[in-house]
Amino acid sequence: MSALFGTKRGWRGRGFSGERLVGLSGYDGSMKSPAPTGRDASLDGKATHQLLRDLPAVDAVLRHLDQVPGAALAVRKTLDDLRQALRSGESNGLALDAPAVAELARERLLSWAEDIYPRVVNATGVVLHTGLGRAPLAEPAVAALSSIGDGYSLLEVDPVSGERKDRESRLLDDLRALTGAEAATVVNNNASALLLALTALAKDREVLVSRGELIEIGGGFRLPDLLEQSGARLREVGTTNRTYVSDYQKHLKWETGLVLSMHTSNYRVVGFTHRPEIGELAKIAKECGVPVLEDIGSGLLVPSTGDLASEPDARTALESGVDLVCFSGDKLLGGPQAGLLLGRKDLVERCRSHPLFRALRPDRLALAALGATLRLHREAPQDVPVLAALSASPAHRLERARSLRSQLASVLPGVGIEVVASEASAGSGSLPARPLGSSALELHWPGLDGESLAKALRALPTPIFSRVWQGQVRLDVAALVPGDEARLARLLADFLSCSPGPEA
């Protein structure tokens, strides 16, 4: 019955009442009538039968609805639910005339019209929040999607010759210019890029990996499992905390397929540690004719400064002698989900010609957004939203929090709003264990504790994801994108007018 009497998020501006839809004629929000007994049960059965007969016809209800696609189906579904409710004794005085049924059908149509993956406000302070879609796209990437989404695009055809062409070929000039790579290809995520390289280059051969780099990332994804899936054989070298070039040299031989270096992007090993420079590995591997693949994970294209200075980048890796480098497209690169594989032309071609490549290649929308993002990295990298958010200074974040507080205070009378120091993070395995100095707004909402308020904010038409700290909701400004301040003011003001909290 929730589909009939409730909305998807339980709040549409009619009134905030948990999971109920209020305001419908004759409905008081209760669900079940007391179970009848004896003679009352017989009378109740007759009454139910009459109510079922009195339900309006589909055509009668449609006269009270705009003729929009899906209206007739919504009416039929609503009438089916009403029949079930009547037979179950759950009507409880609900008005069943054509206008009331039309209102219920209209609510169903509205719920169908909601975005399947709705926009949210990310006030968690986690810039690359995997649960919220990781990197927000830059305006040129959004424009690229909009320009081709409802039509055709030049994907795999050379417009001059009319012959078929590699679909990622239009990205190569920008990738070469940014990273110095000889060649490149793109698949649907970084795990795919790694799986493809291992399968194409090292199946049935050994892959050398330091014990300190046998990573596990979110969702239980483990490097040894991926190696097994590829058909390569894992050869662990060194120890968890200390691995030397000599550890690799002991096992390098003619049947070695690959030396794999993994960036430990979601954890740090500190203290009594040693890890060889990637250039050292490249030198000894080259002497044996064994290629080196470095998975840099987060996808920084070129060396950076500030908080990003410690992150590995593709250009430096290739200049150090690494044969291949792979990384994600939707992390520090700031584009759509993708996996990029760059480096020696012969190795890239071996990967592209493997049958697995076709199963892993991205679609035209991902490539269009990626291409626009790469071009922005060449022309105006400061406009890539992720890089702008991560390079902001603590002072800038504090000023932004103060400005947001002023906006919210004007529309939230009776709500306590305090600017507090906060710690944000890059997220998605980037900058592990390196908090970012930030600022947040702490909300003191009369009548609601922190957990209840956070849950209610996630149920808004545009959900607000916040952080609960010591029992209070905090809205961190680090991950807010342009326009989020206005969204927060509007959403919170509407919520205040309909919530059981302070009166506006």
C-alpha cells in the first residue's frame, strides 16, 4: 500500500508526515479499520462489494487528468490498488469518487517522473564520494553529453574516408600532450584496464608484486583475485613493510610476464618502511625485457602541488621509464567512469587486440565526457571541479561557510546555525589518511536530534547528504558545487515550513 498512499521519499511540500501522503480528500492517514465480527462482518462484506462496484471507470477518472503519456496506466494501477485496499479492509473512509482517484493517479505519475538517479547535495565533506557518483563533471563535459545524447555522434568512423576508426582515437592528441604517452586506450573502469593488461600481457606467466601492494579496495575487490581471473600467476616479493629492488631481481627471468607496481591509494604504510623508486624497477625490468605496469589509481595526469603533491601522476611515471600506466577517469581526473591505459604503443596494441577489450570498452557518452574533460585539463585545469575543490585553501572554505550561514540564517528562523572547523577528505582512495582542513555549518534543529534530521534531509525531493558529529548535523562546504548554496537554502526553508520543528 505504500505505493498508493505514500510517496517515494515521503515529502512533496504538502506536509511532512513520515511516510504518509497527507492532504487527500477523506484520508486521515490511518491504514486499517478494526476487524469486524459477526453480523457486522456480513454487513461489512456487502458494503465492500458496493464500494468496489462504485469505483469510477478509467475514462471517468481520465477526464480529471491532463492527457499525458502514462495517464491511463497510472489510473488502472491506482484502481487496482484501491480494489486491493477495499478487499483488505484498508479503505477507512478514503474518498473513492473520480476526482479523488485522479489525485491518487496524479501522485503516481509524479513518482514515475522522478529521476531514477536524482541529483543530491553532497555536504559530507568527501569530495570523491563513491556512493554519490564520485567526480562531478565540468560544464564542457555536461555540454558534450547534452549535444549528442538525443542524436548520433561521430564515434567510430573517419568522416573523410568513411572507413571505421578506433573509437578512442579522438582522445589521443590530448592524452599524448598531457602525459607524453606513445599510445592510449580506454575501457570502462580502472579495474578493467588492469584486468585487460594482465590478461593480454601476462596470462600463464608470473607477475611480480610487492607484498605491501596486495591491495583490497571497496566491495571486496582484491588484487590476487584479479590476477587469478586474468590467468597470470602471482609472485609475491619483499615483505609487507619493506621491499627492495633486489627482491624483484631475485625473481626476474625470461618467463616473467610483468612487473606490477600498485599505488596503495586507500591506505598508508608508515614507520619502518622501504619501497623502491619506480624508475629503479623500470631499469632492472628493461634489462630483462620485462614490461612494468604502474597502477596509479586515482588518475592524476601531471605533477601537482599542495595536498595533491604526494599523489603519483601519469606523466612522471612514464618519464621514469614505466612501460604502461593505468588509472581511473572519475577520480582526480574529474571525468566520467573510465579506465585509461597509456604507454608503449606495442603493448597498448596488444591490449586493444585482445578479445577481452571489446567486452570492456566504454560507450560514446563516456568517451564524449572524457574527451571534454581532457581538453579542459589542457586549456584550463583550474576549472575541473574536483581539482578546484581539492586545491581550495582552508581560508577559502571558511569564507564559503560564513557566506552560506548568512544565506541560511535569513530563511531558517529558530534554527541554530554555527560555523565550525571540520576535516574533509578526497575520498575514493585518493590522498589516504590525509584530512583536508575545512569548515562546516552545524545545525541545531528544535525537535529533531542529529540522526533524525540527517535521515529527514536524505528524504527531501533533492536529498541532502550531511555528516553527524557528536549528535549534530554538519554541512561541510568542501564538496559543494556551484549552485548548492541556493539549493540548500531553498530545500531547508521548504523543509522548515512543513516539519514539526520551529515555526517559520
